[in-house]
Amino acid sequence: MPDMEAYAKGFSTVTSEVSFRQCEPSVGKIPSDLSGTYFRNGPAMFTAGSIPPMGFSAVNPKEKPVADGVDMSRMVSHPFEGDGAIVGITFHEGDENVCSLRYKFVKTTGFEKERMKGKKLYSGMESTRSDPSVASNHPANDYPLPLYRHHLQSGLNKNRKNTSNTRTVFWANRLMSLWEGGLPYKMDSLALQTEGKSQLGGVLEEAAPFSGKGTLDSNQNRMLFYSNEQDVESSLLTIYEFDESFKLIGDKFDQRKCKLPGLAVMNDFAVTEKYSIFVQPKTETKSAFPFMVSKDPSKLLDLQQRYPSTIHLIPRLGFDGMSMKSFEIPVDAEGCTDIDLHFCNAYMDEDTIIFDAIRSDTSNIKSSFNKWPWITTLEEYSSSVSRKSLWRYRVNTIDGKVEKEPLFTDYSCAFGTVNPAVSSKKHKYIYASVGAISNKASPPQGIAKFNCESKTVERWMPEAYQFAGEPIFTSRQKTQESVDEDDGYIISLLFDGKSNESELLIFDAKGIEGGPITRVPLGLSIAHGLFGCFASDGDACCSSEELERRSKLADKMEKKGNRWNEVKSDFSGLGLRLDDFDEYFGDFL
């Protein structure tokens, strides 16, 4: 039985960053053939302006930082609305005694504005989070990933805050922080300093609604992203493919574009050698004059949960002779539909696409989240969060027949991953976070390994007050190519609600049930997170000396930035500073 009071402590704002810290194992040793950096993103600031600007600032925040729960007007209304923070933990080849920790917030435009004002400035999603029409049997405000993730007013505006809190992607020696609906942020992979929004070398427009996920095609060693420009009549989906140098395949006008019917609400995708795969739930607008009503998702959209979702198969670049195919996914006999699938992996078997995904059953949801601390009892959790299970889908690309079957439904599961070497190829194993209670929604807590061939499960559970996050696979370094798919390590962050601290777990992927072979206390409480990655090339294999040097330099640069960049010119005639001008007239700018 999970200790829910301990779990609730993981929804606490992290009020201090870590520039550089060396951490040693408390159990076991760091494997000598583990080299590279583990990155993970997730919401970590739930009270706006909880960290003041670093160093001397000529423009002080108007309100001082406060603890969570002190000023509810500064708190977000759902955990997913929290500002993102990235943890980076680097393992140095041959060093069994130490790893290097960094933990930094993504300094987005919204983050910086709110900490300068010392208050919450973005409230576009609050009506949806509290709307009773989506409180029951609805995935709009699900956890950890709600179906409705951002306000539907397009472009740059005060209703849509890019929290950059969902996923890290390390590709071609670049670290990106992603969030569905806005530009990615480029990060310094060594010091985790925010370098700013990225338009990917001019590929994206400034107001582009970029994806919250990057998907690896290990067949061609490409990374794929998408942009979904949503409109009431139709949505324009653009899929971008980048090579191993982060160079766009072709130019931006060659990328695959397609129109989807209606306002497409999609937050995930998978790829095979030939196709990109999206699942679109059926929606309708609630007003006959949608352009005249609020763009709050719950007020604009009517999710048609009794109708089948549509799977779109979009040909990849290089398959110009093929056209997009769309098929309906049959509704279960119980009336459960496939509205918000979280893909684990997909691959082709002749003319059939096979993909595995975490599927949500919202029939147990009776109410939206309460106010912070949101969830303190198991009853609150099981009545506010969907029960998630692992399913397999087969799509015949010739006749459009879609079949599905459950792979694992005994326990709630989330954050399904595979060995990146088999991403977009046939896989044997899936790793996921699992709950502790059979046949009931419960928070991600343990780690499980699913054998898709034998349909057997290995499962490890921590103490009742401990909660492990997404499992990430990494191969052993300096091994031959002809190794087993599970020949490597599983890495995960664990939050301990009893000690209120986090630790890093390392498992031998071949023996999950035996528990972690290494545990590394981090001396820091890190909030429940979302998605990460492991990188073992380029700057991800930097020495501890270089990491420390770069981290000190980054801190100096940030202090200077606060000193020089935050000083705003006065509008003497109005008696306003430029940041005040934005507050009073921002809606017109």
C-alpha cells in the first residue's frame, strides 16, 4: 500500500538549484562500463516566483518568494503547469565512486517574468483545470499527463505559457527541453544553463506549436519531431526529420505536411521505417461560432468519447509514392476508447504495423484534482487519475483492420520505454513504472520489465514511502554489437517521502526483480518528474573537472546577466519601467 502522504511531498517546489555536486553511492558501486549523462525533465515550481534572481539585481521582485500553500493565488492549479527543471547526472568512465550532479530550472520567458514580478502571470488553463464538465470520466486533467496541455489561443500570448517541463532530448551534442505547444529551449548540456528558445536553425517560426516529444528512428539514425497547428476546421501537421548531425533532411519545405480533420488534440507519436503514427480522438466544437468563444480547451472542445479514435499513418520522407492512410480504432465492448495513447515503440512486420502503448481508462475518474497538495489519500488518487495499462495494437496497412489486446493490466503503469537501439524496430522488452495495487489506479512507484514474447513480467517495488519514476535504458559501454537487447542498465530517479530526498537507482536490466545494484543519494528533494534520456557521446561524457569549471562559469554569467540585463529604462513621462509597461499593456503588445 503506497504511503500517499509521502507521495504528496513530491509535489513541492524545489527552492534551490545545484550548479555542481559530486555524489557517492550508498549501496553498491557505479558500474565501470557505465559512462555518459542521464537527463530528466519535469515540473518543479508550483508557486510562481519561488526563486529570486541570482546575485545582485537592480530590479528586485515585487513580491518575495513564499512557500507552497502560503499564497494560493501564486500556485498552479495542476502539477503539469509547474515550471520545468532538468536534472543531469554524469557518470565518468572507470570511476566507481562518484558521479556529478547538476539541477537547474529551464529559464523560460514565462519563468523569468514571474520571478521578476513575484507572482503568477499566466492563468490561461485555470478554467479548464476547474471546469466541472471535464471533471468526471474525462482525460482533460489526467495525471501525470493531461490530455489538454495548453490553451488553444495560437501564437505568443499570455494564455499559453511554455513551461518547458515535459522531456529532454539529447541529439547531435545538443540538449533540448520540450513542451507541447511551444518552441523548444536549448540547454547547455554541461552546466544546464538555459541558452534560450530554439527555432532549430530557422526551421521553425517564432510562434510554432512544437511537439513535446522527439522520436528516434534507429533504422536510419534520425530524430523526428512534429508541429501541430490547430484550428477549428482542420489542423496542419508537419513532421520534421533530422539526421545524426541535427541537419534537416531536405529543407523545411520538403518536410511531410498533412491536414487532419477538425481541431486535432494529439500529444504523442511513434515511427516505423515507413510511417509516422498519430492517434486522433474525435472532437467537436461546443459553439456554432467557435471563433467568438473562449479558447479554453474545456469550453471550446467536446471530446466524443463514445466514438472511435482515428489512427493516421503518414508516409516518411523517401516514400513519396505512398499516401496517408487513416483508420478507425474499434471501441471496446466495455465502451472504452483509445483517446490518449502514450507510445512505447512501433515497428513493421511485413504489411502490419505493431505498436505498444500505455492506454488510459478514465471510467474511474470522478473528480478533478483538489487544490495543492492535490493528492494526499489513495482514494483521492484513484478517483482523479485514470488507470493505465499496457496494450498492443496491430494495424493492417492494406485493409485497415485494427486489432488490440492487453499485454499487462494487473497494475497501473506509466512511462513505457525500450532500449533505444531497437526504437522503431521489433522489440522484446518494455520497461515501465508501475503501481503497487492490483486492478486499481495507484501512483507510479516500482519498476517493471515486460517480456513481449513470453508475456511475463519482472517487478521490483521499493518501500511504501518511495516512488520511482521513468526507467531509462542504457547499454554497457565498450561491448560488442551482438549483445542481448537487455544487456545494459536501467536508470531511474526515486523520491523518498520519508526523508524528503531523492536518489538515483541503477538496475542490471537482466535482473530487475533483484532490485537496484547501486543507489546514489543526491542530497536534494526533486519533484516527481516526467521524461528523460541517457546520452553517451559528445559533451555527455565530459570529465568532472570540466563540468565543475563550466558550471562555475555559467553561474558567473547568470549573475552578470541579472546585473546588466534586468536594468530597464524608465519611462519618465509615465513613471513606469519597461517591465511595468509589459504588465499594464502586455495584452496589446
